[in-house]
Amino acid sequence: MSSTGVCEGQPAGRGPGSAFLLAQLGAHAAYRFAERVAALDLTPPQVGLLRAVAADPGRSQQELAQNLGTPPTRLVGLVDGLEQRGVLQRRRNPADRRLYAVYLTDAGNTLLTEIGRVARAHEDAMLAALDDTQRAQLYTLLARIAADQHLTAGVHPGYRTLSPTDTKPA
Amino acid sequence: MSSTGVCEGQPAGRGPGSAFLLAQLGAHAAYRFAERVAALDLTPPQVGLLRAVAADPGRSQQELAQNLGTPPTRLVGLVDGLEQRGVLQRRRNPADRRLYAVYLTDAGNTLLTEIGRVARAHEDAMLAALDDTQRAQLYTLLARIAADQHLTAGVHPGYRTLSPTDTKPA
DNA sequence: TATTGTTATACTCTATAACTATA
DNA sequence: TATAGTTATAGAGTATAACAATA
């Protein structure tokens, strides 16, 4: 079990509190998801990029960086790796040759389908303790909080980075 | 807004899914909490240690490390900092002089009270969108999942580390 | 001169391994 | 020799700053 470390503790006197449970479960969910996509030889940041490209193909690296909330420099290596792997493609914009437009390849689309499968399995495993009614309840509550907290669309900041080598099926 | 980076994206076709929302909200909660305790000049790992000591005073660093799931080496610096600050205290065990027993000082207990206040404010802010009934519902659902996933007591692995300098009120 | 993408650099955090002292 | 704690080292990951090409 590759732990990250010393952290938090429940609010002294009474039990944990929902905010703490949220943080604890969120870290757990992120970790488990990282394990699963590692089987596809992917890290969460790579998955995020693939999905961002799929959501709106042809954007420049600058646009992607802004959308994902990351410094543009970081996208370089990310795109590099996925391009060498043949799932992403950079195309020069003839009108403005400074820009690259980033697209998924066919292999990229196939990979994305795999990712979808993995995500569904992950979702199922995470919610195993709840019946359908409870799952719907939970979703409603979480969505309400997310909206209230102004969380952007589907962008997740701060997934714990889990190196693929660290990931031999726990 | 000091972001961590490119990550994830919602399950392509349909909406986000609860597992993703959980991860997203969890990261958000951890981040916000880190901001709040930074006002007390503390990091989440420090808070975790303080609470662990409070929960069972007098344990050795080895025991604390095991309880928190972190390498013992890491506790050294953590205890050092909090001891210099006067909120923790190391006492030699006369029976076995290799061991230290770690205790809270009076200042440490005061600080812990502050932390409790901060944690309650955090909880309130996170759940602002929900009424009392909904809060109770959410808590029940989260606790059920946490139990099912075998999450240890009140230990949170993987809080995003937020350096106090990074923390000028967002 | 401004902007896209890139490379180079530095910094933070954490873990692993080597060392000291007690037993 | 084994164990508690410490120090020293190295690694992963990220951000900041300097650079080249294009506009």
C-alpha cells in the first residue's frame, strides 16, 4: 500500500464529519482510479488530457492548459508522451503557424473507450455499498455541493500522482 | 488559485458520475482545509500529527508512524517543528532510553482547540448548500461507503501538501 | 512587440538507505 | 544482534523563468 503520509485526523471530540469523509473518500477514489488506469499504462493527468481533447478536438495547447488549469509548459511533455504513443496528434495550423491543434487518433479513441470501461468499473466498486436509490441520493447531494462550491466542469485538480511502477495491482 | 494540474475529466458520454464527484470534491475539501489551517501556520500533515498525539498521548514515534501510515523518518522533522514551536514535547522513557514518548503541551492543547474551530467552519462552508436533513443523509451515505472501503479510522492519506507560503488567502 | 510552444532550471515533498545510541 | 531515532541522499513531480519561432 503506497501511502502518502501523515495527514489529518477526525475532528477531535465527535466523529469524522462529512467534510473529512469527503476528503478521505476523495483521496481513496483518486488513488483507486489511478491504480486502474495504470493497468492501461496511463496516469490520471494523461487521462485528463485525453478527455479534454476528446471533449473539444483541435484546441491549441494554450487553450488546453487554460481549460485544465495547468501551466502550458506542463502540457508539452504530456502531449509528447501521448503523441509518441500514437494516441494524440499535433497538427500545425496553416493560418497561424505558431499554433498546434491537438487531436485524437483512432488509437486514441479506442483507448478512450477502454478508459470509459475502467471508469465504470471504478464507479461500481466505489459505490458497491449503496443500492440504486442511495446512489441516486448521493449523486444529487454531491452535485449540489459541487455546484455551490463552483467546481469547474469535469476538471479535477490535485489527483495524487501515482507512478505506473508503483501500481502493481494492490 | 494555486492549482495542481491536469487531471481527469468526467466519464465521456454521460455526466461526471459520483466517483468522480467524490474525487473532485475531496480534493477541493482538502485544499480548502489546507488554506484554513495555513492561517494557523500549520500544514495538514502537522494537523494530522497533532490529532494523533491528542488521540493517544505518550506514544513513540514508531507507533505514531505506523498509525499514520508514514515512514518513521518523516516524523522526525514533523515532531521537530512542532516541538520547537512549543506545542509538542518529547520525553525520554527511563525504562528504555531509546524511546521517546510524544505529548502535547498546554499550548498544544490550545492550538488543537483552534484547529477544532477551523474544522467546524470548514465543515459548515463545505456543506452550505445542504439543509440539516440533507446533511444527515450525506453523512450516512459517506460513512457507509467509507466502512465498505475499509478506510482506517481518521487517517487521511494523500492530502495535497500546501506550503504555508502558497497560502495567502486565495 | 506580443504570443505559441519549447527547453532549462529550481523547488517542494517524500521515500530509501546509511548512521548513532541504546538495549 | 536488534530496535528507536536521526541524518543524508536521491527521486518524482511541478512550477517559474529564459528561449526560439512566428505573427
